[in-house]
Amino acid sequence: MIVLPLEAEAKTRFVLLRWRAWEVQVPNYDAPSWHLMGLLREEHCARVSSALAQVSPAGDEARSKTGSVYSLSGPPGVDEDAARLWASWQRQHGVVVLRDVTAELLAGRRPRPVHLIRRAAMGEDPAASLRGQRKW
């Protein structure tokens, strides 16, 4: 298998400051996914990534399933604006946070591949699909 450098085919590149990586269960994915949250260096605003697909061996960059590349600048941390956005994103998407995977990402470990199992219908409560199911 050939592994392309993360900069190849990058749609969008972001630099994150005061960032963390989390493993979550999103109702529309078939497995837990990893996501980044942090402060964008250039834009000075918070960001939550889509599901991560690839992590560089050095653990300093990650590519999302949508093709965005995130360069991780400085040590991990928590930005106040990013924490608010993260909480809002969790509620909006019906996400269950499973664990902090920041150390694993820094070690260059890769997230498991995830696949969309269905799209939420307009106005549907994303958390409804998790109700009554076993906890991860």
C-alpha cells in the first residue's frame, strides 16, 4: 500500500493552536471516529474537524475524511472558544464522547476507518439513533 504525504491532494490546510483530539461516537458513523478541536492560528476562531482519516507518523499533522489537513502547532491545550464550540458541536450532532486520544495522535497512531451509514433527515434528532442502544 502506498501512503501519500498529507500535503498531497490537500483541499484545505489549517494550523491549530491549543488543540485536543477526541474519540467520539457519531450516530451516523459505523464506528467511533477521531476529531480535532482547537483554535485556528490565522483566523483566530475555533474549529472542530470532521472525522480524521490519517495521522502523520510524527503526529504533527492529520487529514480529515473531507480532505482538510490540520497542522498541529505547539503543545496540546484547551482554548475557551474551542471548548464552547466543541460542546455545541456535540449537542448539535448527538455525539457521545468516548475518550481523549491526544496522546495516541501525538504518537502517530491512526484512527480506525469510519463510514457513513446514513444521513440524518432534515429536522431529525441525531441522538435519537443512539437511544436504546448499548453504550460503547
